Amino acid sequence: MKIKSLSIKNFRNYQDNSFNFDPKINVILGPNGIGKTNILEAIYVLTHGKSWKSQYDLDLINHDAEVANIKANISRENKEQDELFVGIQKGMGNRSQKTYKVNNVSKSLSTFSRSLNSVLFSPQDLEIIIGSPSKRRHFLNESLSQTDEKYAKEILKLKKIVTARNRLLKRINEGISGYNELEYWNQQLIESSNYIHEKRKIFITQINEFIGEKFSLISNSNAVAKITYDHSIASEQRLQEYKIAEIASKRTLVGAQKDDLLIELKKIDRFTDARYFASRGEQRTLVLVLKLASLKYIQQKLKIKIILLLDDIYSELDETHRSAIAEYFNENQVIITTAEKDLIPQNILSNSRMLNLEKKRVI
């Protein structure tokens, strides 16, 4: 799978620009603030239907416009080509409306999100280790939604279930509704969470196998890493246990939307939480290995080559880490952003297509 061309209109700081990509390695060069990351963000939106940077889709639209469009031509190993399109239109307040199309045919988000496969590496990935549980759930969803359409649908369904259930809990708290009215949403919560839990368990088992093989090698140490899945079981019994607390807080307190990952390192004689007891270098290595594990998982499940998006990571990585990523360059299309050309190894530069944004008017 390769992205041949990308057109973006009124997206972030871009008014109307197009970019062509080499099927192998591409380097996007330009000073900070010129919009290098925005190009990767547009490709990410074509993969996931949403940004990794912004909570509101409205933020993606140029402030002078009402509508933003992203369009790309994709080629596949079987020679088929597709045109992907995402349209984002301003609505009321922070609301917006998105349209997804493949070859000019409208698609649901869960279907569209399997049209283009990519893995993003960025400095913000450190949040997987040190950030809130939502960052770790996002990591799980990035991989699983690309490989399992039903999983993608269940994630969207779970969000709607929790929203509806929270609304009803508020009414129960205010004495407007009775607790028995939750019965339908309780069953929906249990069924959806159970499916998501099973898929996440399988994924984490494979991730643990990968980091068991790779972490000590890439970190050049004897340290051992592991992930424990802290899943919030949804069952009739647990819902009864949390009944009073849920009504008081007016929020759903059990279910897959509350899952977390415990990421640990064993350096001497015991495992410790990497959020608090790993050095920044060890945390970066953990993130890199997790992302490489995600890459391997997606490729094995889909049996295709995918796109690697590397957002200004060469300033963050040492030679060992750079080599670990470079192992995957021969198999996949790679798009790299950097503000400093000298940070990119010469053997990569000599085999890449250079997109110099300093020489290209983007605003």
C-alpha cells in the first residue's frame, strides 16, 4: 500500500496544495511552524478518520474557511487504486460534520478507517507511557481499528452507549427516571465491552511477545519490559457494586472505556511502573518498541505493506533507535518530517524524495 498523491484544501494552514510521494522514502524538510506535521496529520485522518492532535475536528479547518477537504490517491499491491476523500464542514459551536468517501462512494467511519493503513511515530507518543489512561487506550484502538472493522464499530458503539447511559444516570440522580430504565444500556455496555476486551487481550499478548524479544536488544541493556492489561470488567455484578457510586457521580464507572495498561520495566530484581521509575531514555525506547510491535501486528493481520509516518523523531532518537526503525524501510513507504536535514542519515537521504517546504508556498 502506497500513497501516490495528497491534496489538501483549507486544512490547517494549507489553502490549496498538492504533494506527490515516492513509493519508498520521502523527506519533508522545512522550519518549525511551516506545516510539516500538518501533512502527516492529513494522512493520519485518512487512516483513522480523525486527528491524533485535536479533540475537535473544527480545529482542522483553516480559520478563513467553512469546509476542509483531504484527498489522496492510493495504490495497492494487487495494482488496484483508490481515491480517498474526507470532508470536514463547520457546524454550530464546536460541532462539525465529516464525510468519508472511497472512489466517490460514501462510507461509514468504521469501513473507511480500513482503507489506508499507517503507523505514526511522533515525539507526542511519549504520552503512551506518561499520559492519562485515554492515551494508552488510543494506542490500542489505533492498531485494532485498522485490522478489525467490527472492533472499530464497537468502539464507536461503546461511546454512544456510555453517552446515553450517563444521560440516564443524571436523570436517575435528579429523581426523574428509575434505575430499572438502565437495563437495556447495561446489557449493551456488557456486550460491547466483552468484545473489546477479548480483542485487546489478544493484541496485548502479541505485543508482550514482541517487546520480550526486542526491548533489551534495542535498549542495549538487560532490562525486561512487560504490559499488564488492566481491564474494567463489565458485568451485572459489577454494575450492582457500582450502582450507588454511578448514580452519585452521574457517570459510567465500569466497562472498556475505563481500561488501562500497566507498562513496567524490570532492571534489577522487580518490575516497576515505567511512568515513575523509568528514565526518559527508557521511556522513549518503550514507546518505540510498542510502535514497532503495532506495525508488525498490523502487517501480519492484513498481510500488506503499510505507510510509516515519522514526525520529527530523528532529533529524539539515538543511532540504535534509528537503526531499529530503519529495518522496516525496505518493506514500507516512509514519510519523514524534519527541520534539520543533517539529522537524517545520509544513506536515507540519498534514496529519498525531498519535499522542501521552504521552496513551496503553503499558505
